[in-house]
Amino acid sequence: MAAALFAVQDSFGKKAWTEYARTAGVPDISPFTECMKAESTVAAIANDLSLARRLDVGFTPTLLINGWRYPTSLGPDSIKRLAQEVIAGRAPFPRRKGINASAQLIKRATQ
């Protein structure tokens, strides 16, 4: 269902979530509807939205690697290269100097 949602995210709010579920092939909409109404679901979404606001994440996908934020869709090879740079202790963008503001923001938001 995630792939189906990402493909149509520009149309969110224009039709009911149950229609997206049907399009994605959810066979029984009743459990889906109950899950959407559950207090735990509403709380989880509220928590995710709050964290996204604190991290200044305004769209998906946004990739976070060890405090570095990539607000773009990257291919697997790019993600692997960036992760290797971070694991090796190097800045993924070596031409950037100074403290990574995104990393500081992420550190504060997740503490």
C-alpha cells in the first residue's frame, strides 16, 4: 500500500482514505477503517507529525542518515554511498564546512 500512496500523494485530501486502500488492493476495508479510527493510530500520527515539524520535514521521502538530512528521493546507489561516507566518519558533503544545522536540529528534536 505504501507504494500506491507514494504514487498519488499529490492527490491526498481529494478522496477518502478507504478509496486509496481499495486501489491498493486491501481486500476488507472494515479493519482498515477501524484501524484509522483507533486512538493508538491517531496518537501515533500526531507524534509523527510533531516530530516532522520539529525536524522541518515537509514532504516524503526525506532521508536521515546519522543527523544528515536529504530532502529528496535518492536512488539505492546514492544512499549506499552516503551511508558509507557517514560510517567512515566523513561528511557526506565534503565541500560543506562548519556544523551541519540539520544534524543539530535532529539531535535536539529527538532528545
